[in-house]
Amino acid sequence: GQTGDYINTITSDVNNYEKILTHKIGDLAKSFALSLMLIIFVMTIYVPAGIILLIADLLLIPGLWLSFRMVRKYGKEKNDICAENVSSIVEYVSGIQTFRAYGVGGLKNKTVIGAMQEFCRISFVYEEKVLPIGAGFGILSWLSCPLVIWTAYAPWAAGTLDTVSYLLICMLPLFCAKLANSIFVDLTSYKNLMISKNKILGVMNEPEETGSMEPLQTATHEITFDSVDFSYVPGEPVLKHATFTVPDQKLTAIVGDSGSGKSTILNLIAKYYEANGGTISIGGKPINHVAAERVLEQISMVDQDVFLFDDTIRDNIRHARPNATDEEIEAACREANCDGFIRKMEKGYDTPTGENGNLLSGGERQRISIARAVLKNSPILLLDEATASLDIENELAVKQAIANLLKEKKTVVMIAHTLSIVKNADQILVVSDGKIAEAGTHDELLAKGGKYAAMWNAEQKISA
């Protein structure tokens, strides 16, 4: 999976590539230089011995060619399987409560073990292919030592080569063979580590966000979609020629069936994704060529799934506006209906939220998210089913927090799973099959007797 791929790149590949820069290149340069000096020195003493050492070192070329082929063939596969292994472990750890709740913990554990066994298998295959080549070259390299000794023995016995020179010829090939083996191992490792380098470059060379970094300054903040198309997967459109306008400083609600494209509309307004076709404008200015950072400066967003940093409540809220004072943060919390429960905690605003806010309830996390939106005080507010999956008490608290937030003059787009929340909206958009099926006020849509009216009647029956 992509998650495992990125984690593997950041943790393993970066560490591996660091070895190239800090160790391998220096070791290779040193080994090459010493080998060349030894061969030249031996040649000055006795040329045939030097030629034998040179030929032995030249055997590196076919040995490395075979080794590089094996690295290319199995090294990338090993790296990819490692990334899949990381993905399966991350998924297992993240979802272990769900797996156990549905009695599939053991099954998923087998999946993780299977992924580990597959990594062990490819690692064994990789070593099985590369090690014999290295061993073969090592044997041939070390065999050059007795061959050099035997070659130099005749001139030494005949008296044409002095004893000191003969002893040097007997010893220096040992160092030469050791260096040749080091070069083979280091170059094979270098080739393998280049796979890590390519993975890192692949991440670094991913397309960056483009667009003008000029501040998005508009007199008004109405949002317009003009024939907007979008799909997460090519050939599977989520939005089809969506056309509508969100009036400036008005509340627009978006309702519709699950999977109809409601959240996608909010994601496109916030430029989390780029539209495949059509034009999205804010205040009459198309944002297609405006940097996402500049668009998001104008937007506060409250998601259904709130993300909190492993930090204090105060600093989690301060992320919305880093230069905010403690008094401003506390005022935002009062507006977001969360000041009360925060002050009841032992450490108050300095209470740790835990990893992803796991020390807080869903309603508490949601109200802290609303406090962020209050503190940022952007002219556009996006609410994505902020009251979904909450108990009655927390839902009432969150609704009150949202009501406080809506008192300000802002352009608000709200996705709602219950229609009673949005019946007083200035405009309601009904999304169906990626298109805007209906648009109007609550009364206008009921009078039409279309999809919205059917949804409203169904909700009233459930409430009754």
C-alpha cells in the first residue's frame, strides 16, 4: 500500500541512502586507490606478478555484472515487499480493536505473518542469488595469491629476485585480494542502495502543488461551481458537470445519499483535490491557478473525523492561529461550548489530548475542532457532518457550538445527515449521482415534491 511505501521510504530507504553518502563512497575510493597502488608497486618489483594481480582484479567486471543483474531483478522486489509488509503491520495495529470485535484478529494476524514470511522468502532468494557470485569471485581472487607466489619462486630460486622483494610479492597479493573482495561487496551494496535512492527521488519528484502564491483577495466570498467534473479513479466520475452558487455570507446546506459527492464538493472548495474539468471560483475569482495554501487561508473547516496532535488542548487550538494569545484561545473555546469541560480537567487547557486525541471523547474532539474554526475566523466556513456519530448530549453541545459559529457573517457550506438541522438554511443543495438534483429553500423544495421532500418525509416517519 501507499502508506507502507512512504513509511518504508522515510525510515528504511533514507537510512540506507545515508550509508552511501557517509560510508560506501569513501570506502570504495579508498579501496580502489590502494588496489591500484599495490598492483603498480608489485609491477615495479616483478612485472608478471603485477599482471596476475591486475587480471584477478579485472575479474570484478563480470562478477559485478552478474551481481548487478541479480540486484536489479530481486532488490526492487524485496523493497516493494518490505513496503507491503509495513502497510500490513500499520493496518493491523491501527485496526486491531475492530478486528478483535468481529473475531477476525487471528485471521488478520495470519495475514501479517504471511507478509513477514513473504519478506523472509524474497530476502532468502536475494541472498541465494547474490552470495554465490560473491563467493565465486572471492575464491578466484584469493587463488591469485598462490599463483603469484609460484610465479615469483623461479626467479627467486635462480637468484634474479632478492629475498626481500620475494617476501613482498608473497604478502602484498593477500592485501590486494582482500581489497578486491571489499570492492565487490561495497559495489554490490551500492547498487542495492541505489534502489533506495530512486525510491527517495520518486517521492521528491512527485508533482508539487502549482498555482499563484499571491494572496486571494476578493470583495465578496460567494463560491461558484461551473460545470465541475471530478473523479478519484479515472473512468468513475464522482461529480458530473456540477453547477451551483453559494451566496456570500449565507448558509448553504448540502444533503444527499451517501457517496453522492457531498464531501467531494467541500474537498474541491478547499483545494484538497483539483477538479478534472470546469471552474471553481471564490468571490468571482477562479481558484484553478491559485495555490491551495492561499485558498485555505480564506477557509475554516470542521471535519467529521477530527485530527488532533499529540499535544495539549491549548496548543492544538493554537494551530489555527499560531500568534493567538491565551485569552483569545479561551474566548474561542467559550464560543465553541468547550470551555466548561476543559476547566473541569485537572490540568485545564494544558491537558494532553493523547495520540490523535484518543484521551478525549468524540464530542470533546469535535468542539475543540470548532474552537479552532472560531479562532481562525476565516470568511468561509465548511462543516462536514460535524454532528454525525455523537451521543445526544454531545450532539446538543456541538449544535450549540455551531449555532454560535453561524452568528458571524460568513459564507457557510454545511453537509448534514439530518435535514432538521438545515431546514432554516438560506439555500439547500440536493446532490444525487454527482449532480445537483435540486436547489432552493426548505419550503421551496418541499413544494416541489422531489427527492428532498421524499428524504424529509422519511426522516419525519423515523422521528415519529
